[in-house]
Amino acid sequence: MALVPKRSHRDKLLDAGRKVMFERGYRGAGVRDIVSEAGAPQGSFTNHFRSKEAFASEVLDRYFDYLREIVQATLGDRSLSPRGRIRRYFDVITGKLKAEKWALGCLIGNLSLEVSTESKPLRTRLSNIFAEWREPFAACIAEAQAAGEIADNFPARDLADFLLAGWHGAMLRMKVDRSSKPLEQFKAIAFATVLARRP
């Protein structure tokens, strides 16, 4: 029987950081809280990370890896039309947010609000994440436009930026209301307007 490899303190700290930052934000997530959540020795944080800022950047990278998998499974699903793939992405994310009782939202969006005025390195990392996140949406939109599924009144990249910005705004309202209504409103209006089927 193969032995399961033991998780390193570094991995435990990064997993704990994601949980604590979701619950308390970047400012509220103290190093002691993260170490305690990870069940790691007190000195392990400074052994693995040069600063809380560098740690948060790695937490974001890991979270974005998780989102990349969802993007690939939805926007990359060739069994659906391009427009259908976009809808599938939003529906899958809605299901995950429901499982969290509409309370957590997106770590990337949450930290964007909190750290954009106080940390240039984190702001730069977040900007790069959004730029990368836009590309598969833009490719899917461009494919839908070429297939005549949606109008080409706007460049695909502009539409992708618009969708991501609007979706994050809907998630913020969702967290306040603890309700799916803002997400469903966003999807209904987006697919009836900028993503409407071409007549």
C-alpha cells in the first residue's frame, strides 16, 4: 500500500491563509491566526515566506490555479457552443457560491477591494491575474461573435473585461444580501443585452 505523502508546513500555511483571508480579509488575517489555523509551529511562517505580502501573493496564485481549472472545464468544453460555455461558467460558479451560503464571494475580488490602495506588489499581481483571466473569456466571446451567436458591436476583450467587472460587482452585492438574486440578475441582463443572440 502506497503511503500518502505528508503535507509540508508551507502547504498547510497556504491553505490556512486562504481560509483565514476569506473569513477576515487581508488586514484581519494575522500571522498568528494563520499559523494557528494551519497547526504549524510559530516560526514556520517566517521560514517559508519573506513577508505577509509575499504570502498573500502565493495564496492568490493558488486560488487562481483553482479558478483556471473551472475556466478550462467550462470555457474549454467543446461540447457546448461558445455562448453556452460562458453561461456554463457563471452557472458553475453560482453553484459553488451557493454551497458557501452566498457568504464568501471571490478571494481575488475581495482582496482587490482591500489591498489596492496599500500594496503595490499585490495590486500589480491582482492586475496581472485579471488580465490573464480575461483572455479565455475574450477567446470564447470572439468565437461566439465569429459564429454569429452574439453581436460584434464591442471588441471581445472589452466585453470580457465588462463581464468580469460586472460579475464581481454582483458577487459583492450577493455577500451583502446573502442571496443569489444579484447573480441571477446579472446573468439575465448580460445574456439579454451584451451577450444576446444575434437576430
